[in-house]
Amino acid sequence: MRTLTVYPWHTGKLSHPMRLIVVSDLHDGQYEDIMPMLSGADALLVPGDVANRYQQSFGKGFAFLKEASVLLPTFVGVGNHEIRLRNFSDFRSAIEQTDATFLFNSYTRFGELSIGCWYRPERYGHTDMLPELEAESGCKILLCHRPEDYVHRLKDANVDLVLAGHAHGGQIRIHNQGLYAPGQGIFPKYTHGVVDERMIISAGASNVVAVPRWGNPCEVLQIDLD
């Protein structure tokens, strides 16, 4: 089971409050208990790793997005597990056949929100979409799967909220300190919660490795935006 972690987030840029649900790092896991958490939300945001690169699978992740996108607007970014699928093009085609909006170094408007996904654009021959997103009016939300990418490259970005995952909460947490995170190594600094007053890092909705999580429950985020 996952916990639901609630964050109030004030921007002063919305004419009415919005509720966002964030599901990061599902890793092609079971999702049935997540579905009731979507009730009453205005949108679902997925900052990457709905697939499982170790199993080269995305069937359950696809089913989750297909079902969720019928219920509410759904915006899907990419993470390292998607990028490392041998059949990435099949994954992308499958998601684009749902009602979800697929974002890969791109952004879209959703009412008073601009929602984008930034993932190492130079590696994939993409133009950096960040300047165009920054120029948009209203509230700007950026999906950035790896929190270390925000810290090293995006801290000065003109956005209102960054949503990340990838670090799995540090896998094992002792006294609010994670033990290990991919991309950061031992005793990582950026694994969970609010960083720099602009980024929220999800501990992730599933466990994809053999090492059990301890002191670190899987979670879904609820962001009450105003």
C-alpha cells in the first residue's frame, strides 16, 4: 500500500485552487490502490519511470495511464527507465494512444497551468524547451525526473514548482536520511520532500529493486495548488 502525502503549495497565480496527484516511479507495478486517490483531483502528473527497464516492461504502467486518463487529465513525463527501454518508440506510441498527454522535452497549456517535462535534452537532439516554458504566463510546473538535474542545471529556472522522483526516498531512511540514491550515491542529499522551496521530490510509488524499503513507505503525492 502507498501513503498519500499532501503538500499545500501557494503560487498566487491561480483564479481558483487546483488539486494535483503525482505518481512517480511506478515501475510497472500494481496500481489498484492508487485509483481511489485520483477522486476529486483536477489532474494527474507522472514525472517518469512508469516503466520497468529491468524487466523491459510497461504493461501495467500503460494500463494505469489508460484508466487514469479516462478519469482526469493526465500528463506523463519520461524518466531513466523509459529512456532505457529497447522499445521506447512502442512505449511512446502506446501512451499517445491513451487520453494522456506525453511530454518529452516539451510542454503544454492546461488552463492556467503550463506543464512541461525536461530530461537532458542535448542527449536526444532536442531543443531545450525551458526558455519557452519560462516565457509563459500563469503557473509553470516542470517535471524533472532526476532531482540532481534540477540542483545542477535548473535552479535558476523561472518556474513555480518542480516535481521529481528517481531517488526512491533513499531506499532506507534513518533519522530522515536516505542511505542510497541512483545518481547521488551513498547518503544522498536530495531524496524526499521539499528542496530549495521550489522542488518536491517523491519517494516513489513502487519498489523496483531487491533491497527492501525501510522507514520509507511508497507514496503518492497530493498537491493542493493555489
